[in-house]
Amino acid sequence: MTTDLWVFLGLALIAVASAVSMLVSRNAVYSALFLVLNFVAVAVLYLLLNAAFIALVQVTVYAGAIMVLFLFVIMLLGAERLETGRALRWQQPAAAVLGAALLAEMGWVFFGGAGTGSVPAALLGGAFGSPAAVGRLLFSDYLLPFEVTSILLLAAMVGAIVLAREDRRRREGP
Amino acid sequence: MNIPTDYLLGLSGILFGLGILGVLMRRNAIVVFMSVELMLNAANLALIAFARQAQDLIGHVLVFFVIAVAAAEVSVGLALIVTIFKTKHSIDIDQVSGLRG
């Protein structure tokens, strides 16, 4: 057992524990904060995997922007504890059975005969996954998808504003 | 770094399964949405693991695009949730069974 493996096991434990806590906590604010912890643990894992740029994007965009948006909406709606009653009695057992079946299938694919095998880490240069390398690839081979992404973000922003604004015309009308 | 790719795929699969459990079991729409984010995150982890194994940066570029699309999806989805809450005064997804406001 090398140090890397111990660090990986610790991070995996944090990630899985925070994901489970997100699922079982009754308060949506706690769920969001546990999800932030999960994202940060995975970001540290990305650092271990020679993906420095993606780790930084994960922390700033996911753990920063997206989760702050989630927390804003939860607190704006006051929707911390809105789960009362149980409409479908068979829902949770059925969900548990289906989820366990999917997990078993994934385990069979990963660790059964069709898996990748235990590949030792490849020897990678220090520049692999650095912001300079990923940025060069983004602005040369993937320039068109990159620009399309900006249009997508603009469309999403306009759509969010249109959906969430007050409809003044209907309110002032007859 | 000396982490076998299999372990990363196992962690990714476990996180994805937990996300699916959240989507199937929880009824608070915001928590369901957060579980979808967890599943996207697990897929990103698998992409990074494969990129390292194949020594190819395309996986990193793909993860970057996934994160950008997730940001767009979250903004529109949360706007939808706010609108549904305004009309139905609830975000219990069992009650949101019709599309009419």
C-alpha cells in the first residue's frame, strides 16, 4: 500500500459518506452542503489524477457557482423540509431494489471479465492535464464546441430569466 | 500517481448508484436535482480516469463541456422549480403530475 492508495481510500470514503449523507438528510440545506463536500473531495481526487485544470473548474463552477445557486433557491423558497407524508408506499423499497440491481450490474461489468483489469498508472509527463495543455486543446481542435458552449450558456441565462420573472402583463390585465 | 483505474471506476459506479437512488427515492425536487448533479459528477470521474489511462487529454475537454452544460441545465432547472413553486406552492414531485399551471 503506497501513500497514494491511502489518500485515494480516504477521499473515496469522504465522497461516499457525503453522498449517503446527502441522500438521507431531511433538511435540503444539509443535503446541499454535503454535496459541496462531495465535490471538493472529488476535486482533490482530480488533483491526484493529473487533472489540475479540471480540479479547479470543479471547485469554482460546481462547488462554487452551481451549489450557491442551489442554496439560494432552497432558501428563497423556504423549501428546507417539504417532505411530508408518503404517497407511494412501494416507492422506496422498489427504488432500493432497482438501485442495488444497477449497482450489481456495474460491479459485474467493472470487476468481472469485461473490466479494464488492474492497469498500473501510466507514466505521464508533468504537463499532462495542466491548464496550459487543456487550454491549447480547447482553443485549437475544440474551438467550435467551445463557442457553441458559450451560446448555450447565453440561451440558458435568457431562458432562466424568462421563466423566473414575474408576468407583469397578466397581473395588470383584467 | 499509483491508483489503479479499476478503483476509480468502482468509486464512480458507487457514486452513480447513490445518485440513482436519490432520484428514485427522494420526493423533494431540489434534492432530486442534486442527485442528478451527483450522477454527472460520477461520470466525470470515470472520464478523467479513462483519460489518464489512455494518456489522452480529450477526456479532460469532455469533462469541461459536461460541467458547462451542467451549469446551463441547473440555471434553467432551478428557474423551472421556482416557477412550479409559485403556481403549486409545493416542490413535491408527486404533486407535479400535470403540465398545466
